[in-house]
Amino acid sequence: MSLVTEVLTPGELLELERYELITSLVVPRPIGWLSTRSADGVPNLAPYSFFNVLSVHPMLVGVSIGQKKSGMKDSLANIRELGAFCLNIVSQELIEQMNDSSASVPPEVDEFALVGLTPVDSDRVAAPFVSECKAVLECEVTQEVGLSGYNTLVVGEVVGIRLDSSLRKERGTSIIFSEDLNPVGRMGGSGYSIVDEVCRLVRPDSR
Ligand SMILES: Cc1cc2nc3c(=O)[nH]c(=O)nc-3n(C[C@H](O)[C@H](O)[C@H](O)COP(=O)(O)O)c2cc1C
């Protein structure tokens, strides 16, 4: 086994090769199912796997939004209009609807209706959430960072956390049982990861 068999220089690769490599190596990625609303009131829903937690105090999350052929993705346009979004956690039973909601459709198309989900308006932020999901982070935009000509990092502060009553917590903690949430992750290409087994290890400092 050796890591010197193939040493690649990203700057020498085609854009597609770079995308395929990085997105099949940084795996599994969490999926933020991003719901927003346009100023005209049209709900929007699309999955984003360039998504993660950035800070706990304050509670910040980040989503990196690329572009579509015709320009700005609808999620970013809506976020700029209303300054808010919800991140819905995708449980396994919603995997097909999540995947279908990534269709490139015009801004006037409501992806909730397209894939048969029910948007409910958040009472904390100016965005709808997916009422069929078991957990939702309601976010206010705090920062926007242009990463390149192509990607924009949107940072949001979580001002509300919605949890379905079916989600149990580990005894004496606020840790949600992964087995209850059953989250889907993104792998390379058309691959998704599902939770078959969770292995738990005690950290050295806690032994
Ligand atoms: C699982 C999954 C993850 C995705 N992650 C991202 C991402 O992180 N960034 C991005 O720009 N597009 C991502 N996409 C593509 C968008 O979902 C797609 O471009 C969608 O049409 C954008 O919709 P919008 O214009 O309504 O925002 C992903 C697609 C899938 C299926």
C-alpha cells in the first residue's frame, strides 16, 4: 500500500475530474435539504451536500451554492431576497423525494408540490420547512462569502430547531439517536449512504 502511486495536482485536472474526485473522497457528506421562499411567495426546495456545521456559539451552519446554466440558483436568489432558509434533515424514507427535488426547474416551480411534500411556514424565519422531515434547522443569514466565480458560501445562524416527537435522545443528553433520525448522506456520483449500523466509541479523555 502506498500513497505515492498516483499524485494528482488539481490545477492540472479538468473541472469535471476535480468535481468527481473531491466529491467521492470527502464522503459521506451531510445533506442540507434547503427550503426557502421567494419574495413573491413561491416555496423552493433543493438538496445541498456542500453543507456543514461551522460553529456552536453562536450556532452557525454553512451551505456552498454553485450556479446553474442560466445563472444564480433559485435557493441563493431567495436567500438574498428574504435573508432566511431552513435546513431539513433527510431521513431514509424521503430519499427519493430529496433526489427528485434537485431537478433544474424554473423559479416559479414549487419543488414541494413537484415531489409531493407539504411546506409549512416557519414562525421564526421567512422560509417554509418540510413538514414530513423529522428535524429542521431554521436559519437567519448572517454572512455571504464569494468563494470563487462559481460558489457562494451562505452562513446562517440557527434560531430554531424543530424535532419530531419520535426522535429519542441518548440518556441524560441532548444527543439524538442516529437510528431514529436515520439520515441519508451523499457519496460520490449517484451514491448515497444510509445508516445500517452505528458504532460508538468512548473518547480517550472521557475514559
Ligand atoms: C444530494 C445532492 C446534493 C447536492 N449538493 C449541492 C451543493 O452542495 N451545491 C450545489 O450548488 N448544488 C448541489 N446539488 C444540486 C442542486 O440540488 C440543484 O442544482 C438544484 O436544482 C438547485 O435548485 P435551486 O435552483 O432551486 O436552488 C445537489 C444535488 C443533489 C441531488
